[in-house]
Amino acid sequence: MASMTSYESNINKVNESAVDRVFMLGNTAFLLIITVIILLPLVFIVAASFSSAEAVIAGKVTLWPVDFSLLGYETIFEHKKVWNGFANSIFYTFFGTIFNVTMTIIAAYPLSRQDLIGRRFITIAFVFTMLFSGGLIPTYMVVRDLGLLNTRWAMILPTGIGPFNLLIAITFFRTTIPPELNEAARIDGANDFRIFLSIILPLARPIIAVLALFYAVNTHWNTYFQALIYLKDQDLFPLQIVLREILIQNSIDASMLIDIEDLVAREGLRELLKYSLIVVASVPVMILYPFVQRHFVKGMTLGSVK
């Protein structure tokens, strides 16, 4: 009888391991398919940006440059505004991210404490802004009345705190920082500021990396509409606005051109610039990501568990 039980147990283990292997193979195959679907357009964009305008407009480019050319990048970087746009975007991204992360952390940590009076009401007030907002016109009027129009502050201060990022940070502090740690530090004579600066911030590096990446990419580096409505001085334009102007400048009505070769060349350059502009705008973010990837994964995992 004992031998039969042992035999059945071994059979079950074999069946479970076989099911696990099938699941892992299926999961791996699915992820590979998703990866290929994501990578193919990116590889095509890079290949097209290094191809000639004639090859791009003729549709000869697949996954490798055809008639290697740097014309698209040369055309972009010939504009002095591009370098100024790069500098402005770096300024907005750097100082804006510092401002956003600082505001989010100093709001999230108190809201994660169970002993904060009115904690639920304040959290609901933040969440409410995710569902309802004043709209574009009231926001514009507030920025105007504060005297921020056509200034660098208009690109930084209105972004403030992202409610979604705030919720991630609150969850991180609740699940990672035990209340006993605060009690032990308070017994040793540390006040709230000392606890926050000496204990909480060093432990919050993963979530700080996550917030920095979210704010840098989504709120500042890829900003477009905010700059379009708040800024008039071209010296303050971020990179996205500058690249848009370059693309528009290379678009021309066909009725204005008599030479068919000029029309084809202009159309080819316009198509080539699309891909070159995407690469130029994406490379800085791709360079930044590897430095925060290790903290990013840990922070997202800990900050997403409720």
C-alpha cells in the first residue's frame, strides 16, 4: 500500500513538472513574440534614419540601412535651435524632475503614516484630481495670473505632483518602511526630520529612481503641448517643439514647386527627417534607463503591492 502511494506521488510530481515546463515554454514563446513585435519597428526606424532619402521614399528599407547616409542627422543638427532645444529640455528635465520627486516624496511619506490626522481625506483629494480636473482654460488662467507665462517656471511648477506617482510612493512606504523603525529611531532621540533624512530617504532609493524616470520621461522630456501653450519665446522652446518646427519647415505645398526633382527630393527629405527626429529624441532616454533599471524594477515591484 505504501509503495502504491509513493508511486502515485511520483506520478503527480512528473505531471506537475511536465505542466510547468509546458507553461514556461508557452510563456517564453509569448514573450519572444511580444519582444519581436516591439523591436521590429524600432529597428526599422533606426535603419531608415541612416538610409538615403531616395531609399526611404522608395520603400527599400527593411531592417538594415540602404545607401548609408547621414543626411537626416546633418539636416537636423545644422539648425542652431536644435542645440538650444537640447539645452532647454535638459534644463526642464533635470530641475523639473528634482522638483517633482521632492514634492512627491515629502507628500507620500506623511500620507503613508497611520498616525497622520486627515490622511484619508488628503489622499482622496489627490486621487480626485486623477478623475476630474479644472480643464485647460482654468489651468492657463492660473498660470497666467501667477505670472509664469513665457518663463521656464511654466514648464516646471504646474507639473507639481502626479497623483498616480504619489500612490505608488505611498504604497512603497507602507510596505517597505515598518512602523517599528520609526519608533526605534524616536526612542534614540531622533525627531521627524532626522528620521526622514537619515533613515527614510536612504531606504527610498528604489522608489526615487522609479519616480525620477517617470517624471523625466513622461512629464518633461516628451513635453509638447505644455510648451506650445505657455511659451512664446523661441529661446525657451524644448527639443520637441524645435523638432516639430524643423519637420514643418521641410513640408511644402507641391503647387509651389515647378521642378519635379525638387519635389521628390523635398518629399524624400521630409520622410527621412521623421525617422531621424524620432532617434534624436529617443537616444537620451535610452542612455538614461540602464542607470536606473536596477532600482526601477525593485521600486515598481515593492510600490505596486497593496
